Amino acid sequence: MAKSLQDKVVIVTGAGRGIRREIALVCAAEGAKVVVNDPGGAPDGAGTDAAPAEEVVEEIRKAGGTAVPNFETVAEAILASRIVKQAVDAFGRLDGVVKNAGILLQKQAARLRGTARQQHERGTLQQR
């Protein structure tokens, strides 16, 4: 039986943790080549950490899938465009994007301050 995403190239943003991580794993299990995007910031948006994206990529590869990590933010268009460029450079094309990064519940978003709030507003609210 053919896999539903066989040979497709998919970017999954925010894919280092939680449900977003599971989406990346399902895409890979269904045959997609996955760009696992996650800058690895803390819940308040501070800092970066390559480990979450790298761990998901390693899990995909151990299961026989194909994936590359990406650590760009989706909060700024120029930086986010680098995610697309990496997909095309690594796999020759892009078939889909699962935009998960920056999604917060309203209660969580209301508590954000400074850079984290700006990233949320640019990365989520303005794209709707």
C-alpha cells in the first residue's frame, strides 16, 4: 500500500516538541522528506537550542525516513524564506508546509512581553 506522502517534501514549523513533533514524525512515516524547523526557544521565546529539531531528525532517520533540521524563526519573512530555500536545496522542491510555529492559546499570548510577543504577532496573527 502506498504511503500518502510518498516522495513529497514537507516543512513542519515548530516541530521540535509536542504535537508539532508528532506531525513531523507522521509526515515522515507517510513517506515525506521532512524539514524539521524549530529554533528551540523557551516557552517565553527566549534563546535558541538546536537539540529539539536535531532529536526529531535523528528519530526520523532511525525509523528509515529522510529529514533535515532547520533552526530559523518564522517571525520574519526573510528568515522564514531560508526554510523554503533549505527544502529546495536539500530535496529539489517543496510540496507542503505545516505552519505550527508561534501558535499559542489566547491566554498564553496575553502573557507574552517584548520579543516573544512581537514574534507571536508577526509569525501568527499577521499570517491569518
